[in-house]
Amino acid sequence: QVQLVESGGDSVRAGGSLRLSCSASGDFDSIATLGWFRQGSGKQREFVADVTLTVQETLAEVTTGRFAITRDFGQDKVYLQINGIRPEDAAVYYCHTRACWQGYAHEFWGQGTLISVSS
């Protein structure tokens, strides 16, 4: 399987910046996509950004140019840089991957890291 461990969540003032990290480990064959979702209080989980094996980045419209995703292929890590944080960015951020494990494609989730925003 794939284990995903996130870090970097914190309480931050509006306008501040944070960098989230996610590290993947396990006995997987390959990782196709590695990225982030988030779920605000009382809201549905939504896609934020991901990076494919071919280094194609996809960012949701909600990121509005304030987010950047980078992937360290050698270390199986992915980072999410968030600048100009807004109150609506407050959420649990989940690392997500589509990976090949035991010959089949699977989805795996991390436990989440919390960002809270104060004005």
C-alpha cells in the first residue's frame, strides 16, 4: 500500500503563507498523481492541486494564483505553497495519490493537516 504523511498545517493570520508537505512511502509500483484536496468545516472535500508522473500540474480555480504545487520525484514528496492566505482557505488539507499497487491502480489518502486562519 501507500502511506501518506502530511505536515505543515498551522494557525496563520490572513495574508500569511504556509508550505504543506506530504511524503509517500510503501510497497507501491509507481505513483501516477500526487496532490492535495481540502475540506472546510461543513463543506465537501474539494480538489486543490496535483502533479502527474509526466510533471503536468493541475490547480483548481479556487487557488486563484496563490497556490503552487511542486513534486520531488526522487523522494516521493509533494509540497503545496499557499500565499496570501484567506479565511476561506481554512480547512483540513489531505494528501492524495493515485498509485499502482500489486498491479492495479488505487487511491490513497493521508490523515490530513489543519490550516486555521485568523483575521
